[in-house]
Amino acid sequence: MVAAGVEGSNSALNISIFAVFVVITLVIVFRASRSTKTTTDFYAAGRAFTGPQNGIALSGDYLSAASFLGIAGAIAIYGYDGFLYSIGFLVAWLVALLLVAELLRNTGRFTMADVLSFRMKQGPVRTAAAISTLAVSFFYLLAQMNGAGGLVALLLGVTSTAGQALVVSVVGVVMIIYVLVGGMRGTTWVQIIKAVLLIAGAFVMTVWVLGRYGFNLSSLLGDAVDHGGKTGEALLGPGKQYGATGTSRLDFLSLGIALVLGTAGLPHVLMRFYTVPSAKEARRSVVWAIVLIGVFYLFTLVLGYGAGALVGPEKINAAPGKVNSAAPLLAQALGGPILLGLIAAVAFATILAVVAGLTITASASFAHDIYVNVIKKGDRESAKSEVKVARWAAVVIGLLAIVGGILTNGQNVAFLVALAFAIAAAANLPTILYSLFWKRFTTTGALWSMYGGLVITIGLIIFSPVVSGAKTSIFPTAHFDWFPLSNPGLVSIPLSFLLGYLGTVLGKDRADESKFAEMEVRALTGAHAEKAVQH
Amino acid sequence: MGTTEDPAAATPATTDWSEVQASPDFAELRRRLRGFVFPMAGLFLAWYLLYVLLADYAHGFMSTKLFGNITVGLVFGLLQFVSTFVITGLYVRFANRVVDPAADKIRHEIEGDDQ
């Protein structure tokens, strides 16, 4: 079963390095569990992390394997077009910094729905927000678990279906243990360790690549062009991946909009703002996250062109995992099997940490929003069993993710990450912004915008070339692809902003002015915001 | 203060939020915050959209070489990084100098009354 994946890789070495990561993080998670007693501990790590710690964890949550392997590989093959992704992913953080992070920290307790339902009818709005949270988290989770299957083929040479299923299961089980035992505190430490490893690994490789070219970016680009074959020159400008037709250009515009507006609506990003003691620390977290993520994407630019120059697109396309193999192959070319092993382990650690962050978010939303506040209608007694419900939810979500990861193994589900961003931008962001800034916004407006955004986004994907009608579709021979774009954001995001407005204007209900007064004053001043837990 | 497990304890009914909301201090805080974040958000979104549209529809211009193998598109892209870092820095300076003192003052007035 175990054979070389990427040429020259040593599977035993890769697995050993990864195992060391798992053991170290498990020890830390078990230590973190000692101080996890209350719901605030479990969901929000007692709100005791500092801004810089949370900022590192945010970058850990955000920099998935897709953004490491995927972007570096896209730059290696498509050149400039790969770089466009990272810019959308980075600029998006300004929405979180300027409009969302601090206000959300001041008004919520544990979940995104706390803020969305603050001045609305609790039951319906919480339910909608929880459904959207679960949808975004699950699609994102499925993409990561599916990626784990592909990554083992690439890095460990595990190509049998049973072997890949086993690895996906191991990833799922370790992730469930992180969440069950460590809660948010343990999960946050896993994110921090992973982010440090990932960014340090990318830094070392970047310096190494640049060193080969006398720290001259222009000569690195020139070498990438020389190794890029006949179309090598096109690597330096946009259009190689998206420029083919009018539709593909529109598709890229649509993706760009979803990326920039999606981040501030991602529930697992928003939930992290509750782990710090104040709005000021939430602000510091975003600043740290922006700097780390920005610097990391600059590294991937060098790594991508470096892989194009030092490995070459032919070899990358011939390797298992194709585009995703660019960064591991570059590590191999630079530092041999040991560096490859380290980078492989970091890629695994990345998947593990991201799925843990998603699972705790989804389980918190189920337990806190649906169980306590909708099913039990905020009953005090039910709050005592809340953490227990959240833990069970984490197990169920983890198992679903394992099953989903195994069932979709071998399918190309890369579109799921873009879909998660598109849903976050359409179903969550309009309601977050309207709730915080628009006095007249009502429950009807919130429900129209959230359900509308969710249904339109998923509906357009179903009728897009992603699902049918194209060679790369899930059902290539069927034809119900009447919507031409693979990224629905261009249509669904403006529509859900419009629906939020129309629901408010046309709905019979009126905004609760005293609740808005409370929300606005609390959001801006931090009065009676949730404080850190003193142990 | 200890844990804040009880939402009712965190939100005493004694605060008249509407009164605070109507106060000149709060109106000034809101005006200054919105006066900074809304134009800034509009600015960076427009700047980003311009970049995406150029990358999407002006391939020739973006592929023009400025020096060596450095193209207009690469410089434009790197400028998006620069602008993101600059806006982050400007906002933090604004928040520390303007928002925090005003917000702290109002918060102390609210929380001081009922503790």
C-alpha cells in the first residue's frame, strides 16, 4: 500500500514527521482540557486569548491546504492568474477589520447567530443563521476532507481506495478528539502551532528560492518563463486561466466578488473573535491576521514561480495531484526528502487544524442556536447540558465529514471552497451589515436575505457547469446547465442585499427601536460586553 | 465579576439604551466612526474592483513589462498588498486615537451607574 507518491518522497519519513505533530498537539489539547469547564470555556476559550495569539490562530484557520498547495500550484501552472486568488483572500480582511470584527465582539457571545438575532425574533432568525452556518461549515469541511484523501495519494503514495479511506478516517478521528477534549482552547492552540509551522516553512522555502536567483525577483520570473514552454511568456500577465472566453472572464469577476465579501461572513472566522477579552483585542487579532496572511501570500507568489522555474510545469502536471504537487515538488527540489517530509507534514497539519476549527463552529451553532435557543427556547436548565450537546454534535459532524470525505474521494470538489465563500457572502454578510448599521432592518428582511442568499447560491450552482454539461462536471453527460457561471456570487450577492431591503420595506413587522438602541450602543462602546473568564 | 454565564446578568435592565443613543457624545462617536469606515470601505472595494476588472479585461496593459520581467499587473497586485497594509495601519491609528477614548468614556458612564 505504501509506495512513493511524489517521486523521491520517503513515505515513512513523511508519516513520522506528521505523527510527531499529532502527538505534540494532542498533549497540548489534553492540557488545555483541564481548564475547560463552562460553556464560555468550550466555545470561546474563556475569552482569554490575546489579540496576537488569536490573530495567529485566525491565520491558521484561514490558510487551508487549498491556499497553500492550491495557490502555489496555480501560480506555477497559470502564472499571474493564480496570484489573483490570494489578493481577493487578503483584501477581504479589510471588511472584517473595518465593519464587522469589533462590533460583533461587543454584541455577541458564542456564535454568528447571536449577533444576527440580537434585535430580531429569536427563533426564526437563529434557525436561519444556524442553517447557513452549518451549510458553509459543511461544504468547507467536505472540501478539506476530500483534499486529505488526495493529499495522501500525493505525499504518501497511498493510492488504494481503502487506504485513502483509512487516512481520511484517521484525520477525522484526530480532529474529533481535538474538539471534544480541548474545546475552543485546544483547537486554538492547534491553529497557532499549525500557523507557525506553515508560515515558517513557507518562509524558509521562499528565502531558499530567492537565494538561488541572487534575491532578484525579475530573474526568478525570467527562469519561470524559460521553463514554461511555448506559452511561458503568458505566465507574467493575467488571462492564462480565466481569459479564454467572455463567460470565463465574467466567472472570474464573480469569483473575485465572492472572495472579497465572503471572509467576513465565514462563521468559523467570526467565532474566533469571541476568544479574546475585548473589542480592542479583536482589532489586534485582525491586524495580526492581515499581516501574517499577507506575508504568507507573498511567499506563495515566490513559491509558485519558483516551482514553475525549478520543477517545471510538465513535471508538475505529470505528478499525482497535478497542480497541488507544485509546492511539495519544489521542497523536494530544494531540500530533498527531509524538506519534502516537513512540507508534507505541514500540509496535513493544515487540513487537520482547519477541519477542527470548522467542526467546533458547526457544533457550537447546533448546540447554542438550535438546541438551547430554538428547541429549548433559551431555557436556563438546558444551558447546563449545552456543552454535552455540543460535544455530541461535534462527533456527529465529524463522522459525517469522514463519510463525506470517503464518498467524494476521487471527485473534484475544489468548487466547494468557492461555494462556501459565495454562501457566506450572500447569506451571511448582508444580514450582518444590515443588523449592525441599518436601524429599520427587520426580521422579515433578515429571513429573506439569509434564506434567499442560501437558496439562490446553491440553486445557481446546481444549474451551473459545475454540476452538469461540461467535461469536468459531476454529471458530464446530463444537461441542465442553464446558468453559465461556475461562481454564482455576481448574481446571488446583490440579490440577497436586495432581498434584505425588500423584506424590510415590504414586510409587515417593524424594527424594535429599543433593541436597536441597545445593540448600537453596545456595539460601539463595548458596554456590558462579555468579559474574560477568571480561573 | 467571574463568569458571565447568565445573559440576564450581563444586560441589566437599568440602562436606558435609547437615552445613551440619543446623547451628543454617542452621536459624535457614531458620526466619526461611520465617517471613517464607510468611505474607507468604499475606497478599498472600488480599488480592488478596478484591479480585478483590469486583470480580467485589460490583459495587454497588465502584461506590459516595466523593467526586467516585472509587469504592470505584478506591480498592481503588489500595490493591493500595500494598500491593505496601509488602510489597516490608518484604521488602527484612528481607532486608538478617536474611537477608543470616546467609547471608553461612554462605557464607563453606562457600567459605572449600575455596578
